[in-house]
Amino acid sequence: MRYWYLGLVALALVALWVGFESRSRTDPVVIRTHDVSPALAAEVESAVNSLLVRPNEYGHEYGRARMISADLMAVSAPESLQAGIAKVIDQLESSTQAEPARIRAHVWLVSGTPAPSVQVPGEAAALAGVLEQVSAVAGAKRYEVLDYVQSAFRSGARGSVHGGDLSGQVDAIVRGERIAARVELSSRASGNRNIQTEIDFKIGETVLLAQTGQGDQDEGVRLFIVRVETF
């Protein structure tokens, strides 16, 4: 759990704890359900349980929170505390959404050699649109994925790319529905060719970064392809 998040949890729980024991001694225990973002479920559940799962004056727990589905949490606690717990959950959810977006970059190195018709292997199915566009200009090719790497990082940070052949880095910033990225890649299979480019494209869009020749095979190509998405 991140330090800033721990501080936020502490402040929220201190606010809820004021008067907690006196209000909860005679309250009936009820169960309420709360919508929780799947990506934050573990953290929110842990935060609520840090308050509830402790012995009261009779040696019993005040209550307990438990995820009952990917996005639904059930909270068993004294009735007078349920509204405060709901506010804590809302605060944690809204505050967490303000942090930089999580980014996942997918990078492919693909070879294309002359063929009677366009041939796209199953492992490159997600790239079919880009590969068909390349073939429309450079002629029909038989395509093969030489390397594939993915890297996860935060918007505004840098992700490392290290595969069997590819190496480099991706810097990306989320701007609304688009990604502004600077990509630096090198490939041993392409004669240690270095690719450096800046690109702005839609989140989730698959983009051809660069197309290079393939040594003495004038009609052969090497393609550097990227897709960046948020999660």
C-alpha cells in the first residue's frame, strides 16, 4: 500500500473513530453493501477492516468488511456507523482516482517477407489492421512476431522495455482520451537499429512506430508497433 494512501486512510479512519465506541455499544449490527472499484478493492477492504476488526469492551470485533464480488463489498457493523463507513469508502475512492493513471505499453517487433498473399499468424491477430495497411503499400507479406514486450508504469513516468531482442524505454502521459509518448527502441535482429520517435495517439490504438528494411532483402521489412492503454 502506498504511503500517501496510508496517510489518507489514517485521516479518514480517525474522523470516523471519534465517538465510535460510545455509539456502537448498543447499536444493532446490520449489513450494508458498497460499490468498490475492482482495482481498489483490496486496499479499501483492508482500510475498513483496520477499523472494524478489533476487540470491543466485550472482546468481540466491531464488525468486518468482505468483498462478495469483484466490485461489491459487504460491511457488517453497528448501524450508526454504516453512514460514516460509506463516507470513508467514497473518500478513498475519489481521492485515489486523482492519482496518475496506470499505463501499460505493448511493443512488438514484426518481420514481413514477400508472399503471394497477406499472412498474419494467430499471435499477431491484434495487429492485423496495421499489417494490412503495410501490405497495401509495400506488397503482400508473410508476417512473423520476432519479439513482444509489455511494460506497466504511471502516466508521466518511464517504462522499461526489455525482451529477447527489443530493448529501450517508453515515456507516456495521459491527456484526456489520448496518449503523448516518446519511444526509444533498439533491436539486435535489425542490426542494432535505434528508433526514437514522439507520437500522440488515442488510448488503446495500435500504431506503427517505424518501418525499416531487412538487410539485403529489399522487399523485406521490420516493423516496430506499439499500443498503449490505461488500466
